Amino acid sequence: MNKTRKQRVAPGARREVKNFDPNNAVVSPYEDENVLIDDDIGTRIGEPWKVVLYNDDIHTFDEVILQLQKALGCSVQRAEQIAFEAHTKGKAVAFSGEFNECYRVMGVLREIQLVVEIEG
């Protein structure tokens, strides 16, 4: 009978893994986790992306409207429509276009800590 002795490791301490070959390592998702691998991202950069603006209780309508105008170069009326939709529905599509332009718009909106994200 071969008795194997388990080594105790303090919480947070690192364990040394012997004979580990990173070239042959396999990463498996948890059983209940769905994994989506997007290996075509390079061709999707030009596809229509969206900047989504979320409602918050911190900024005034005037602050949001001015920042939307700065980011989008749109009229006061268009900025008001976007701000009102975000306020009443919880979110609104502020901009749609290529990824690089969406990223620029998102950056301008985040200058005053508006809550935004890019969806593709």
C-alpha cells in the first residue's frame, strides 16, 4: 500500500507545480460556463458598433446634453432626445458607427464620468 502525504499550503500561498509544460496546457471552462470564442474580431472592427449611455442620478440633464453635443457634434435637440431616452428607459444608443469612432465618443462621454459602454 502506497500512502501519499498531502502537503498543507497556507491560504494565499503559491504551490509549486512540477513538470508543467505551458505549451501543452489545456484551459477548460467550468461545467456550467458557456465560452464564446471570437476569432474573427479583426474583420468586425468596421462593423456597426453602438455607444450605449446609461441613466444615472448624478448628472443633470444640462451636463449630459452638453457632453453629448461635445462627443457627437449634434444639435441640442438631438442631445436632449438621447438624454431623455436614457432617463426614461434606463439606457439609450448615443452613437452608432465604426469601433474607433465609438471608442472616441465613449472617451468624451466618460470625461465627466457618464456611464457608457460599447456594444458590437
